Amino acid sequence: MSLSKDIQISKFMSLVLRHAPHEAGLTLDENGWTDFNKLCAAIQAKFGTSAAEVVRIIDENPKKRFAIDGDRVRAVQGHSVEIDLGLSPSIPPTVLYHGTKEEFLPSILREGLISQSRQHVHLSKDIETAVIVAQRRKGRSVILRIDSENMTKNGALFFLSENGVWLTSHVLPRYLFQLNEHEFS
Ligand code: HQG
């Protein structure tokens, strides 16, 4: 199977497991799980791809975006539909990073980081990952360092997704520091 078809199927799974399960005739339970065979039937109908291939695509997903557990499957983060991943709060590293674009900066410095359409603000444990997140969009990249140590001291909760993304509900402007360009480029 061609790489681009794998990517199309991965994007379709992100769409239906995070945002629009109805597009594949699926429903998610309160923890985001849905029936693996039903997902495969929808993928078979749309792409002509077998369940074994779907397992391979999930296994090989570079960001480990999906998890299979017995006969069920879910996205491990990134949801806009309201589900509870069932994660326990974790103590984050003392600093985390967020990659974004310069055009969003005035609003971010005013309101802090807000989760927009997703359930959480997504934070990275290293600068390199934040740069990759920022580069998904056009324009000048900005990397913010987050004082997660003081956020934690002041009661903020952090969750670590199964694929290593740090999640929190909101980052106030006072915990945000813009990196100089030479620190990440
Ligand atoms: C920005 C991908 C204006 C925020 C990535 C971001 C990640 C604000 C955008 C995951 C703002 C939201 C998530 C404010 C935040 N004013 N803009 N107050 N607060 N923003 O896609 O972090 O490939 O929901 O900076 O790798 O970009 O899908 O979040 O630019 O892990 O698995 O609003 O998506 O993972 O965009 O990306 P997103 P994100 P996957």
C-alpha cells in the first residue's frame, strides 16, 4: 500500500476518533473507545483496506496516535468531542514547550493558551517537538516555554497522554515566555 494511502487512512482515523465519529457511523464511549471492527468496516468501505492493514497502519503510526485494546480502538489525544481519557494527573517536567505562530501571539499573551476546539492545550517536553508542531502551519514559528513547575505549585493539573503529549486545560500568560529565535532555529 502506498504511503500516501496510509496517511489518508490515518487522517480519516484522526477525524472519526477525535472529532466526527458519525462520519463513519461510529459512536465513542465516555472514554473515547469504539468498536474496532466497525471502524475497519468504515475504512474498508471508503479505502478498500483490510483490518490487518489497519492494524499495521496503527502500529506504524509515527506519533502513536491510536491505541487498540482487545476489540476496541481510540485516539490517545487530540479530541474535540467530549470524552474522558481516564488519565491521572502527573507531575510534569519543570518546563514544557508550545509551538505556535507569530500571528497568534498577541492573543496568546492576552488570554494565555486556550484549548480552542480541542479538549486540552497540548504541550511538548522538548523544543524540537514544539518546533515540529509549530511548523504544521504557515508563517513565522514562535516557541513558548511554559513554567509548568509554578503552574503545578499553584494547583494546575497536567496529564501525560499515552503518546507523550502533555495536556492541561489553560496556561495563563504569566507562565509563558517566548524563546529567542536562536534558541530553537
Ligand atoms: C493557538 C498535532 C490565539 C495554539 C500536534 C495553536 C499537537 C491560540 C492553535 C496537536 C490561543 C490550536 C495539537 C489564544 C492557543 N489565541 N491562538 N489565546 N491559545 N492558540 O491544533 O497545539 O498530528 O488545537 O497555539 O502535533 O497546534 O494531530 O493545537 O496554534 O500535538 O496528532 O491555537 O495536534 O498532533 O491548534 O496542536 P490545535 P496545537 P496530531
